[in-house]
Amino acid sequence: MTTATTFTPDTHTRLAVARQVADAVLFEGYVLYPYRASAAKNKLRWQFGVLVPPAWSAAGEEHDFQHTECLMEPKRGTTLAIEVRFLHTQRRVVQEARPDGTFETVRELHLDDRVLVPWDEGREERVELTVPVAQLPGDGVVLPFTRPAAEDTEPVTDAAGRVVGRLVRRREEISGAVRLSTTELAGPYRVERLCVVVENTSSWMPDSGGDRDAALPYSLVASHVLLRLDAGAFLSMTDPPEWARGAVAACRNLHTWPVLAGEPGSGDLVLSSPIILEDHPAIAPESPGALYDATEIDEILALRTAALTDEEKREARGTDARAAAVIDLADTMPPEVLERLHGAVRSLREVTGQQEPDEQTVFRPETPWWDPGGDASVDPDRDHVMVDGRTVRAGSRVVLRPGLRRTDAQDLFLRGRSALVEAVLHDVDGAVHIAVTVDDDPGADIRREQGRFLYFQPDEVEVLEDA
């Protein structure tokens, strides 16, 4: 058994580099659009990294542990820092003030700016441990932890400052353990396999009518692990060096997956997440805030949130403080920020050779490759392609014949529809794409203004007439 120790300032700084992505894991699916407790999609919550009590896990519903294995090359005297992060579910009850000074539990409490309703909130918890790597071979170390039961009360006041009710939050006791061990691998390199097990050890037992909802207050929700070496490096589990591929394949990862974290090129940080990520994951710089909804399709979520009625926004604001922040974000987002969410290209890079290229042949990051100013040989408005011996260019009319290789469900509705060709595009791999708007589409003018077209390949259209 071991006890937790305090992180050094340097460890705090390095772990903070990975926490932005770790926060996205922690709150993934926390509250979904339309951000109201009454919404059907917010009735079944906490979908990722839920470590339930062992008694509930025995029912076969979910798991009571996460098992992470990864490879590392620690230097002599290296210290390993571990941070286990999870949400502790707390039940929020709404009570209304009575004239006699007592409080009565109610289903709703209406205020001028919000409607308060019962809700399960997530309280962020951390378990921190620093241990010399030299102590981890064999049985390793074990850190048990407990989060006690508690009850908090928050008064609710109206616009005049009068107490009209209160919120009562109750948390149940949960307990768990973190188990760490290492095994040195045979071979010419000093490589160790690190094993990290996080488990729920709560003694809660379900009654005859117990269900998942009853188990959640005793669970570790959205559980994940941050690891940091102060000297040495972890190996990538998704793209390891050739000599380590066999050892990586032998690692066991159950209910979680470790990836390198922090800035690209660094190897001192690992995020072991219940959501599969790539190495060095990062939040898109265009994203103005957390929306908690899957892959954060910010533009459409922001637009839909801004379009909620005032009454829907009142309920969302009363559902959760994080939901209220999403509503405020959508209501106050400047047009230039919203425009920035429309899309970004990160894969194009300026390429130069030994000789200084002609200025007009250099692709500048600020100039889209399809802009005639970037490449005079590419002009979507004038380029054409031959289909069955006939020329197709902007202005041509075609009939859509989506091929069998396409898997988009909307093709079922587009097959046989007539359309107007808006542009002919050539991608960097030499493929040709025909951009069209469908006839009788009431949103065609908006699509044309925003450059949002449907794209088909030459063998998926039938020419009606030349432009």
C-alpha cells in the first residue's frame, strides 16, 4: 500500500498541457443538445468510462475496472506521476420555499431567467500519485481512495433577492483503488511495460429493484488516466517503432486505450481514455467552447442552440450550469467566430524544391488551392470534364445516377433527380468531382451562396445538355 504525494510544479505544468483534451473526455456526452433535462437523449446519460460497483458489474451490465498497459523507456531515477480523473454523480433535488419557512420538494421551480428541475450533476474528482519507477517491478504499489458521502444546500433567490427555494445536492460514498506495476522486457533496449488498473471497490449492493440509475451515484463516471514521466519517454501504442511492434501487440488494454498526449514530438505524457483517440489529440483552435456533444460539430450545434425558443433556453439554463454556459455562448457568439466554424483545411503545406519556384506555382497557406490566384491551371468555374463524349462544366444540366460504391443514405432520394452543375473540381490526387445543386431544392440559393454543394464523380451523372 502507498499514499498519494503532491505533484511538483513542473508536473502540474506538463499535465495541464493534456488536461484540455482530458476535460473533453471527462465531459463527453455530459449534457446533449437541446441541453434540457426533459430531452429524450438526456434521460440516459454517462456513456463512457463508467466504472460501476462490483456488485452491479457482476450482473454483466458494465465493468468495475479499467486496465491499461503501455511501454515506456524510463531513465535511471525516473518518477512516474499518475492522475486518475472521474466524475462523482450527485443527485440534485429542487425544493420550493413555503410561507411557514419550510421547503417542499417540487418537480419544477420557475424563475424569471430559468426553470430549475431535478438533475444529476457531475462533480470532478482527481486521485494523484507520484512514485519512483524503481518501486513498481513485481507487485508494484496500490493506492486506495475514498470519496465520502455529503449533502450540500444552495439557496435560490429571485430577481428581488428573496429566497424562493433551494437546491439540495446529495453524494454517496464511493471507493476505489489504483494499482501500478511494471515488467522489464527482454531485448537490447531498456523497455518496461507499465500496467495501470483503476477499479471501483465500493461495497454498494443493488436491491431487488435496483437498476443502472441506482448504481450511478456509487460509480466512477468518465474515468480516465493521465501519466507523466519526469525523465524518459513513452512509446506510441498506435505507431510504435518497428522493433517494439511485437511488445505493443502483447499489451492488454481493457475498457480504455493509451495515446501519447501533449504537443507533437513529445513523449513524456500519456492519456489513457475510454474514448479511442489518436496520438497527441488536440482541441481545434476554432472551437470557442465545450458543447459536450460527440465530435463537437460546433457550427450546427451553435446554430441550433441559438434557434431554441426563449422557454427552451430557460429550461436549459435551469438544467445545469454547463448547459447554461452553452446557451450564453450561442447567444453571444460574434459572426466572425461563427464563420470560423464553417471549416478549416490543415493538410495543405507549402512545398519547395532546390530551385526557387515561380511565384504563381507556390501554394500559400492563406490562398485556397482552387483559387486561380494560387494556381492558374485550376479554375472550377471554367474547368470541364468529358462524360460520355459530352462536355460538363459549370452551368451544365445533369441527371444524378449515384453509383453502388457510395454509402450515403441520401443517394436513395437523389437517384434520378436533375441538377445544375455549379463547378468542376480537381483534387490533389487527380480525381474529378462535379459540384451540383438539385433542381427544386428550396435551399439552393443558400447552398450556392455558402458554397455547400453535393458532389458526384463523372460516372455518376448523365448529361442532359451542354452549358
